Amino acid sequence: MSAGDAVRISMSQELAEKIRWHGEETYPHECCGALLGRDRSREGGEERPREILELYPLVNRREDSPQNRFSVAPQDVIDADRAAEARGLDVVGWYHSHPDHPARPSEYDRTHAWPWYSYIIVSVAKGAAGEMTSWRLEDDRAGYAEERIEVRSEAKART
Amino acid sequence: MAVKVLIPPPLRPHAGGQAAAEFAAKNVEEALGQLTSEFAGLKRHLFTEEGRLRSFVNVYVNGEDIRYLAQEKTPTKDGDTINIIPSIAGGAPENGAKGSRAARVGMTDQAV
């Protein structure tokens, strides 16, 4: 994406809470899951956020180091794609938690990320979910653009 | 009839927005070769500079990982489906390590 593009992603308050709960539930291990939604940000000339409409929680397959790594099995990626397709949606990204670490992508995150997908990270400190951020890898893989998360709710907006 | 190649969402912007493409190909190597000649922008996301499939790219033929078949020489026939599946992984920094350099800006001190 070109510099200056403001990237935004939106979800309901309920989905934002679900991501936090998942991170708390698996603490001190990382949680992970797929973000199902729609990206119409480039359609119709009107700038719109990418929308997350459902979550597809997954099991962290990294049994050797689940406290600071997550891995999604290829079959889980296929299942997430099928679940999205069945609902007329796409897998627009992935979420995971950083137990006792800030919600910032690590170097390991960067080397394993794909462009285009949204990567949501929720920080879980001592078992309590805190800051949640979203990132998109730039096409040259050198760095990330932070996406602004818009939580669709009147009360208790974004963190 | 032909061999159908499914393109995952992150690669579609480099494939004219298409979710799938069809080619007459007798193995995976041929199909991916045709795919990347039609959409040159896909090449660097699928292959290393040495021309090998990237380790973060999984390729399945009719639901089977080609690593357990004949790799890129896995034969294909009309009606087969080749699924390009991105490998999804990540995680928090090692203990004591900070975040990625690209993302370090704005990070506050942390207790590890």
C-alpha cells in the first residue's frame, strides 16, 4: 500500500471482547484465530474500513513454546477459508495474543507475516487482556502500517 | 477442463483480484510457472530468489500436501485443484527482546 493510506479496520464491541476473552482463556499461552470479514475499502471511490464480521478461533499448534509463539496448521487455514466462504466472507486476517508483552509485532511476527492480511495483537498482562492493536505488513516486508481499530459501539469505545 | 489454482486473499491483489485461475499443466511446477508468468507480481511472494518455493507457502493438490507427494513434480490432471495456503505464525518477542525494529516506535517500557 502506498504511504499516506490510512488503513482502518472495524468490528463490533462483542467481537473485540471475544478476542480479549480468548487471550485471557489461553493465558499464559498465546491464543490465535482467523478474522472473517469483507474488504470493500477500495470499492466505489468511498474510503471504508475493512470489516471483521466473525471470528474463527483456532487452537495454537505450537506445543513446544506456546507462551511466545503461535502457529496455525495448514488444515486450519483451509477450514477458516471454507468457513468464510460459506458465509460469503473472506479471511481478512488473523489475531493472536502476546502474554505479558505489549501489543506490538515482534521481529518473529514480521518475518512470518503476509502482506494484505490484518494482524490483530492483544496484550494479556498477568492474565488480564489490555491493549489491542492491528497491523498490516507492507508489501516490501520491511515494516508494518498500524491499522486503526474502530469498534462499532456507542459506549466504551476502543482502548 | 484444466487444473484449477486457488489463490489466497493476500495474493489476489497481485493476481488481478482473482480467487482462482485455470491452466493446462501436467504437474505443480508447470501450473505455478504459468500462474507466475501470467501474474509476475506473484513470483516474489511464492518463490525465493533461487526459484524455490518459499517455506511459508504450503501447496496442496486435491487436499494433500505436496511435501508428502512428489513436491513440485507432483503430477496434476484435468479437474485437479491446487491450493496455495499461506503459513500463518507469529508470537511475542523472546524474553528480554523488544519488538521488531519496524514496530519499536511508540513502545513503552515493559516488565518482562
